[in-house]
Amino acid sequence: MTLSLRSLALPVLASLLLLAGCAASRGPLKTYEGPVRAVTEVALLDLPEQVQVMAIDGREPPTGFLTSQVQLALLPGEHVLAVRYVQLFQLNAEDHDVVRSRQAVLRFTAVAGARYRVEYPPQRDREAARQFAREPHFTVVAAGGEVAAQSTAIKSFAEASLIDSLGRAFESQQESRPVTNTDLLKDIWNRSSAEEREAFRAWINQPAK
């Protein structure tokens, strides 16, 4: 039996509309544990498609997390995001080039019910993008236009966690007493996963060389 082009196209069109509806109804990506919280209890962070999140609070995001036009739902409080710039440039009909920047860390305090966005200077062409990739700079901007954070260039998401610990230590030192290495170790331990703690215990128990 021969099927008409129209009869083939209708199911395909219906599937595309269904997928589009699902995509539109998808809420922000949850970055915290436990049940989904109301929008008034979290902060929303919008990311352009050229900005990829490499780590959140020192931890790598789950597989499949890196999608375009991401909106994150963050709990109120301080957060550290490691991000990078990635953009595809079409050179001709067959060739293309992907420009990836160094990673940069954004450390800011999220307020419940607030909405933020990550911004970066638009790159007019591939050469400009390559220059930007060497020294990337990102900004977290609140809904009212206020700048909430400026980025710092880093080499890896692990360094973002270290910057977070040092920043907290510096603030504590300014406010109360000198911070020791023990304080830093406690802070890192409290924010480590069970697997990371077990690996650290194994390292501690290694015979002395």
C-alpha cells in the first residue's frame, strides 16, 4: 500500500509538537537534593547557550547536564560555578571550528525568589572569540541590572572549590579570628561527597614513605 506524503508528515509533525511542548514545560534544572522547591524558595540563574557549566560548588554536574539555554534552580546562599565559553563557527558549507575558553569561576550569593543571568561580551567573529577564550570574563547580573559577581580565570573545577574555601577563610579572618589549615580542611571535608571522603581516608592510611 502506498502512503501519501501528507499521511507520513502528519505523525512526524505531531511528534515534533509533542517534543516542543515537553521542552517548553520543562522547569529549571534542580541543583540541590531533596524534593523540588517552590520558585519563591530558590534562586533562578539563566545561562546563554554559549556558556557551559563545568562545576557547581566544586562538583561536576550530572551527565547530560550541558544543554543550551539552561536555567538553574539554586538554594539561597553562596555558590561557586565553574563555567566556560563554547561557540561553534561555521567556516564554510563543510567545515566548522569550535572555540572553547579557559574555565572561570563565579562566586556569588543567591537570594530566594531572585533571578540572575550570566553574561559575557559578545564575540563578533572567530578571531575575537579565540582572544576572548584566552582570558574569558563572565558576570552574574541580577534582574534589576545590578552586578552580583565577576569571574576569575581558573584551570579546573577543582581550583574553583579551592578558591571558594580560601574566600570563606579570608572573610572569616576579617570578621573574627585567624583561620588555620585545620579550618580549611574542615570546610573542604564538610562539602565533600562520601566517595571523596573515603578516598581521602585511604590516602591518609597509606604507609609513610
